[in-house]
Amino acid sequence: MRITIVALLVSASACGGNDGPTHWSKQPLQTVNDTFGGAAYTIQLPKGMRKSSVESAYNVEYAYHANVGDEDYVFAPNVSVGKTDKKHTLAEALKGESSVKAPTDVLFQEETATGFVYAIQNDAKPDKQDYLIRGETFLGDGALTCSARLYPMNKKGTAKEHIPLVAKMCTSLKPK
């Protein structure tokens, strides 16, 4: 019995106790300056988001990192910044989404003079709280793109209510 209790205490402390790591939505936003495809940009991301060390020809990826016990763990949201040679309208972007069959399939959308952002259910995980947020910030005839994936930080967590916060990250994407 004593061994079981000690093991449970060690296990709980290694997992950060009941509270777990600080949720990314509670972190202050910080301006990140970076470049992709020859385009310099800024984007507002929560403190704790780090750029991936893996180089990609398609985008720059950022993910939320937090310590659990003595180990670094990666959590959603994952935010990627890319570039396209042709800008799209919100309607064109939604038309290209195979999972959007009805207007109710779009969980969030916002259009401005300089771009758009929208959110949909991740059709690869239809029964989970797993969402895709996509947007464009116009840059001449092309655009900087923002793609994010959002899901709960833990098994008992929720994510849908955080879609507007991730959309805000995408709309903060600005060319320099």
C-alpha cells in the first residue's frame, strides 16, 4: 500500500499535479519577427511558443512548449506561416475546403480589407475537439498564409472556445 501511494504522488508531481502546465491562453502575447520565402513578417504569439528547429520549404512552424515535471512538452496550438503567390477571397478559400458542405461547417470567420481567417472542424478527427484555423494576409498579388491546429491541452480539456484566440494570432500576421 505504501509503495502505491508514493508512486501516485511521484506520478502526480511529474505530471504537474492536477493543474498541469500553464495554459497557452493565459500567456501574454509577444511579437515574433521572422522571414519566410523572402517576406519579413510579424505575428503575435503567446509566450512559450517556439519556432520549430526543423527547416521546411513550405512554412515556418511554431508550437506551444511547457514543462511537465522536468521535461519539455509540445502542445497545441501549432501555428504555421507560409506564403502563396496568389491571394484568395474568403469565399474561394472556403470553396476549396472539402469538409465545408454547409455554412454551419464554418465555426468562425472574419474578413478584413487586408485578409481573412476562418475555422473548421478537422475532418481527420471528426469526433474530437480538433480544429483547423486558416487565414491569409494580403501581400501584393500574393499572401502570407497562417495555418493553425487547435486541440485540448489534456484529455479533460476543451478547445472550441479558444478558436477566436487562435484566429487573432492569424489576423495579427503582418508583412514588414
